[in-house]
Amino acid sequence: MKLFYTPNSPYARIARVAVLELRLGDRIEMQKVTVRDPNSNLLNYNPTGKVPTLATDDGFILSETRIICVYLNHFNPKIKLIADISHAFLQQLEGITGGFLDGIAVWVREIRRSRNRPLAKVTFARGGKGKRLKGKGFLLALSPYPFPHFCKKSNEQSPGIIELEQSRALRVLDYFEKISDKLDQTPKLAHITLASALGLEIRLPELQWRQNYPKLACWYDEFSERPSLQVTKPDS
Ligand SMILES: N[C@@H](CCC(=O)N[C@@H](CS)C(=O)NCC(=O)O)C(=O)O
């Protein structure tokens, strides 16, 4: 099997941690790729171009972190990484941690979007409906007019999105602080997802969560000591 990842993706990190916790390291080839890159090797496998992506030995391409982790868990069912249907609390945590990570990822992306930065030059092709642009590139735009190129106006941060994601994150942090005595140190998908989301603090100084959530910080610091978390730590 082959796992496509980027070193700083919090989603790919979950799958990489799962590989290590499930002790599947010798069965899975790790393949570093680029994303949002028309020349990425990943596009030869997965049209979504997202990481993590798992190429299975029987020729399937799996995307979406949870689907990949469920699949991986089958190779070592003694370790129960995924919440069982009978374990409603763990399922609850899986859902909330997944939503937390999605929200933080949107927030980080928004913060990184520089103010008033012009979008990349978008080339317009002249042609009929449904025509593809050259090479493997996906359809960007079509115009009946022979404009050689077009430069879209600035792409600003959205204060509305930032505010929305900030308040979502704070609500979830409140929740985890309250239930922190129910968070143990077992490497479940929910715990790994929570740690991966909190690990984005490195990219989001605005989050400032540690002072206000000391019990969660304590849980996180201990959980982050696991070798699987240590070797997959993002550098930025
Ligand atoms: N819902 C997906 C999200 C995966 C995702 O968004 N990955 C990001 C990296 S953190 C990515 O591949 N982005 C590339 C892109 O948006 O084209 C999952 O659970 O795996």
C-alpha cells in the first residue's frame, strides 16, 4: 500500500499516526507529494488531489482521513482505533474533533490568505463548452473571446469567516476542557484528530488556547509525547 501525504497536513498526519499506532509501517510505503500543484504526482492517482490518499494493494484509491483509518484498522483489528458503533461517546468525540479540525483548517487557510494579493494569472482558452485546457490541467474558464489572459482582482481575507471559525473553535475548546477528565491517553481516532487540530497552534498564534484551557493543555502535552505524534510533528 502507498500513503500519499504532505508533511504539514493535519489530515495526512492523522493517517500517518494511524499507520504507526497500528504498527503497519512495514506494509505501507510513504510517498511525499505536493498539493494544489497541477504537476503533482498525486493527480495521477486521485482526482481530488487531496492528502491523505491511500493506494491499496488491490488497486483502489481511498481518500478522506476517516475512510483511510477505518481501512487501515482492518489490518490490525486487535487495536481499536476507530469508534465502534456500540461506543456512542467515542463516536461523539470523533464527530466533534473532525468538525474542530475542519474549522481550524479553514481558519488557518483564511489567515494565510494575504490581504490584497492578486490571484494567480488565469489563462482563458477560446473554445466551445466542455473543452479542456491543455495538458492535464482542469478546466479553469472558457471564453468565447480571444483574451490572452485575465488577472482577477484582489483576494482578501474574510473577517466573517475568521470570526465564525474562531467562535466555533472556542466553543469546542470549552467543550473539551469540560470533559477533559474523560479524555484518556489511548490512541483513538478522536484523540489523534484532536491532537492534530491542536497541533495547528504552530500556524495559528491567534488561537492562544493554552492559558484558558489548562486541563486540555495537560492532556495534549502528554498525548503529544507519543512517538507517533513526535515523528509526524509539522514544522510549520
Ligand atoms: N476531508 C478531507 C480533507 C483533506 C484535506 O483537505 N487535505 C488538504 C491538506 S491539509 C489537501 O489535500 N488540500 C489540497 C487541496 O485543497 O487541493 C479528509 O478528511 O481527508
